[in-house]
Amino acid sequence: MKKLLLGSLLATAAFASNATVVEMQTSQGTIVIDLFDKQTPKTVANFLSYVESEAYNQTVIHRSLENFIIQGGGFTFTDEFEAIETIPAVVNEPILSNVKGTIAMAKLPENPNSATSHWFFNLKDNSAGDARLDEQNGGFTVFGQIREDSYAVLDKISGLVHCGPAKAPYPVVNITKEQCANADTTLTIANLVAINSVVVLDDDPNSSVNLSPKENTLINDPTQPDASDSSSGSMSWLLPLLLLGFKRRRVA
């Protein structure tokens, strides 16, 4: 696991202001992401600090919910899931909408400013409806969107067999559903979807100038019901990512 050293973080401060396109090499294919550094500068800088320190390299996709989200950025795996080292949380920037194909920061429930390293891809429009990610918990910060040819990779990951608890399943390869249910099945890194590397492709600050991200219009809309009411309570913890009790040596 890579350490986030002070020197690399200081070097990133200048680096992060310009980088706008990153390439995420996964074991299931390549995902190219345009970052919205103009709209969400603090969040982009935070994400790029992890990229520059190589903290995301050799991490795994640890959560995948059908027709909802695919989540990573939090764990490596040897013989168990191990949380990566994080830096202080970033201030929430709920400027853009959680529509299909966007990448956003995950965080803890009831604390809008708790996002650190965890991110997720929206597999559908999660801005309103049951998810309500544009308004719930202060809104989830969207800071980029994937390129058109990267959708196939997300579809491939989403279509894999999933193991683990129903509320926090993770995608696996070369393991059947029956093996997932067998406590004697040993899980290895080869069975998980790995993030091999995340690198900057384009550091032109205007590389996303032709993109038209959708604005979050729900975050301060007084006509919308209170996002903290009981109807959204069950969803409010779907994206927080402490994942207590998640470390285990075998498929459960």
C-alpha cells in the first residue's frame, strides 16, 4: 500500500490545478475520466493527490450495486481487505448532478464534508428518485464523467458475479454464486476487480471546456422534500464507506 507522504502532497498542490483527464486501468478494461476542475476544484485536487501518490494503484472495486453504483478507492487486498491511508476530508462541492456516467465522492452519513479517498461511478441517473444523491446528506459531489467508450467497462464489472452481504456486494471473477455462499472458498486478489493504476493523460486546464455537465438544481430547491426524512433514511448509508466488518479472509 502506497503511503501519502507530505512531500508528494505538496508537489501535487501545483500539479492538481491543471490536470483534467485521467486514465483508470482496471483488470476489466480502461476507464477514461474527464475531471471538472473548474466546477469542483477542491474535490479534483483531493482526488489527484491520491492519484499522484499512487494510492489508488492496486486497490480494488469493493462495492457494486446493480443499476446504482460501482465503488472503489478505499481498499487494497492481500489475504484480506485493507483500508488505504487517507488524508483529511475534503469540503463538499455539490455543484453538479449525479447523472449516469459521472464519478462522485462517497462519504459518511450525516456529514457532508467527510469524503476522503472513496469514489463511485453512477450507473444511472441517481440525482433524484429513490437515491436522491443530488440532495441527500448535503448532496454527493460529482467531479468528473467517463468517456463514451468507457461505459462498456462499467457494464462488464456490473455484470460479474457478486459476493458479500446484500447491502455491500463486491464483483468477483472465476468464482460462482455457489462458491460465494461457501465459507470454505478462499478469496484472492485474482478474484477481485483491481485498479491497476490511475494516471493523468491530459494536464491542459481547458481540456474539459467542451463538456456540458448537468447542474445540480435540487440541492437548494425548497420545493423538494427534506432529504433527511424517513423515506431516504435507508439510502443515506448506501454510500458511506467505513464498511465495518468488511475485512475477511474468505468469501462470505
